[in-house]
Amino acid sequence: MKTISINKFLIDHTRYDSSPIKSPTANNTPIEMPQLRLHERFSEFMQIDEPFKNSNMFKDMFALQPPNRREQIREIRKNFKRKITVKTVAINTKPINENYLPKQDKFKPTLVLDLDSTILFSTQQTSDVKMPNAPETARFNDGLTTSFRAQLYPFLQFCRDNFEVVVWSAGEYDYVQTRMNYCNLADYVDYVLSRNHCKYVNGHYIKDLNRLGRDLKNVVLLDDNFSSCILNVQNCIPVRRYMGQQDDELLQLVIMLRKILEYDCIVRGIETQMDVCRKRMQTCE
């Protein structure tokens, strides 16, 4: 007899858990959560729901301008097969097979986390800014000064408790490793991938989530760069770009991730929240 989950019928799609989160670096002091700004998050990225509708974006990226959506999807897929070049490298110095990650011993949904302009920002300019509940700004041997986004520690702790965490950056391997080893940030993640794991297409580094070897219905990608996720837009939650400013973006993401974890699969949660955002936008109009 087939079992049908009724969880999806019991979820209040517009109610969010804003209970305080604790900081592991501040004696577990509770941190008050901000009010979720769902409209601001998704309004600028509404093309994620219908990514091929925005022809200008894909024209610039692929030099294509198909006449309709179906032909556009077909041509973009053909373009990927024709032009993509993939560099195969090692993960943790061990050879990899077809998938980048080994099989999970115990199931957890997978969270793929971008690095630059998502949780940190690097520049050649010197800075001594210190964000709350985050590593101190530091200058590295590569000549770059890196600042870390506010509330990074409690955010990573939340992610580690609820997800299999994969940091995936378009940065070079050495750059990524030095940042992740700083202040033991690597302790919060399960795997680290870098530029060599991306697909390079017409000047863009694309993160193909299919290569992770996970069921994509339970994978979420947090990234500030839309072009990184065009192969799996249904899995992406857009992140406001971090350029060294103090903000509450990571706390906003915790609220959003809490809501998405209530659904029977991650992708359905993202789609539903997009629908909520769309309805609110239509109401405002």
C-alpha cells in the first residue's frame, strides 16, 4: 500500500520561525532574529522561477537569442554539451570518480554554500573591520584582505546541525583552503570544492549540482551569482552580495532555511516560497 505524506498539507507557507539562534563563539548567547524580508530577497531574482524568460541574460552568456522558451532550453543544453570543458581534480587529495562526493552514511539534505561575496569578501585594500560573531578581518599571504560576514559562526553552526554542508567556490584551490582553514571554519563543513570542480562556459564558472551525487530534490545552493546556478536554478536561494558591509543577511537565510526544512523536499520548499513572494508582489501592485 502506497504511503502518502500529508506534511505538505499542514504547512503554513507564510509563517516563519524567528526564534533566537545561539552563537557558539559567545557562550551560546541568544541572538534575536530580524523580520524576514521575503519580497526583497526574491523580487530581484524572479527569473529563477522562469530562468529562460529573461532572454537578455542568456543572450549575453551564451550568445543565443532563441524565439521561444522550449527552443531556448534546447539550444542552451546543446551549447553546454558543445562548449563545456571540465577539469577533473582530487577532493581531499584522493582521486574522484564520476561524482564529487562519496555516498552519505546517514541522510541529511545537502547545503551548497558559495564563498566570495556570500560569506566573505576579499580586497587588496587594508581593513580592520570586525563583524559581530564572525572571524576577525585578516590579511593573507596572497596580498588580499578578507572580511567575514556578520553572524557567520551561528549561521555555520545552524547549517552543520541541519545539513550536509559543502562549500563550493569559484576561487582557486589555494585561496579557498587558506580561507577555510582560518579560524577553523573548515570544522563547520563536510566538503570543500573549488574552481577546478566548476564548468567553465564563456567566461562563467558554473556549479553543476548533478556532479555531487545527491538527490537534487534535497539540495539547496546559496549563491550571490545567478550565473553559477543556471544548471540548477530550482535549487538556488539568492543571497544578497556581501562587499564588506554589516547586515543581517545570514540571519535572514537561517529563517528561510528553517521554513524550507519543513517541506517534504527542498526544491518544493523553494518553489513554494517563490510563489508566496509572487503573490505578495501582486498584492502590492
